[in-house]
Amino acid sequence: MVDLADELELSDPQTRVLGALLEKKATTPDAYPLTLKALVTACNQSTSRDPVVDYDANLVETTCEALKAKGLLRIVHPAAGERATKYRQILDEQLHLDDAEAAVLAVLLLRGAQTAPELRSRTERMHAFGDVGSVEATLGRLAVRSDRPLVRLLERAPGQREARWIQLLQHDADGRAEASASAGAGGGDRGSASPRDAAGAARIDDLEARVVELESQVARLVAALDGLIDPPS
């Protein structure tokens, strides 16, 4: 194990890469660890991400190297018959997270401040919480850890129906808390999306996850054919 600093102070790209790897480990285990191409796709998804980003392969690869130096990621070099280097997070191992805690933290890393009901809905493909109370219990454990608190409950801002939680691994927690309060005061509660919108977003999430898994399967097929065909661009 690597001794982690009391304050990880993850950069924005580091936050997105770790969140994406946590998510894909739970939702597409057959395609995990991820190739660089699959990881770039996971970081740049247009759904289940806030903000939406457009990272290139060089930035993601450099970010992975930085996370490896922090002891939060491992690089899986190609074995015999394989071509692609792959990446897997070990944040869950280093912080001793159970499946419920990893799911909650993944959504907070990927989507910013969230209410407990939002977290219950948005972690469904990673971990099935029985009710909102189970989510709140998980958040409570993450907030009072003896080694380091990993989440913080924000005060409910004007215009927000419920209080939100933020993760504390990323830099500038106070600034992110202020931004969440401003967003609530200006635009109302993000938890008010219609069931139809939520269902549409979930379908897009499923399709994007399938694309990542199919890309991984194609890469394994190309490797098994040992150069008889060229991989698709």
C-alpha cells in the first residue's frame, strides 16, 4: 500500500478519470480495465457527466501517469497476445471502500454536488440501494471516517428543495460548495428532471457502456488474430 497524503487535492482531469474508472469497473466489468481509447470515451460521455468535457488521449494518458504517482491507479501492460495498455483505479483499495461507498463516490466525482435521492437514482447501475435512507447511511460513513472525511453535506441553498453532498478528494471544496449554492439559487433543483428525461438519459448511458464494451471485445479479437486484420480506426 502507498501512504496517501491527508489531502489528495485531485485536479479536474484526475477527478474525471478516477470517477470514470470507478463507474466502468461496476457497470462494464467485462471491458475493465479500460484501454486508453475506452477511457477517453468514458471521460467524454455526454450523459452522466457534469461538466461535459472533451479530453484528448494525451491529456488522459498524462493524467493516468499522475494518478499512478499518487498511488491511485495501476497501468496494466499488454500480456502475450495483447496489444493495448490498460488502466485500472485502485482508489477503492487505498481508501477501503465497499461497493456502496464506491458507487456514491463515483457519482460525486463524475457529476458534482448531488442530493441523496439523486444519488440513489444515479448509482442504480453500480449498486442497488434499497431506499434513500441507505444512501444517507453510506454518506454518513464517508463523512465521519477517522482517517479522512470523503464527503461533506452542504447547507440547503435558496431555491433548492434538498441539501446536497460534495466529495472532498478534488481541489477547492469550498469553491465547489459555493458554485453549487449559486446554481441552486439561480436555476432551481437539478433533481426536478421529468421521468421521461431520466429514462432517456439512462438509455443513452446503457448504449455508451455497450460501445465501450464492444470496443474492448474488438480489440481482443484483433489481438487473437495476431495481425491478420487491422484494428478499426
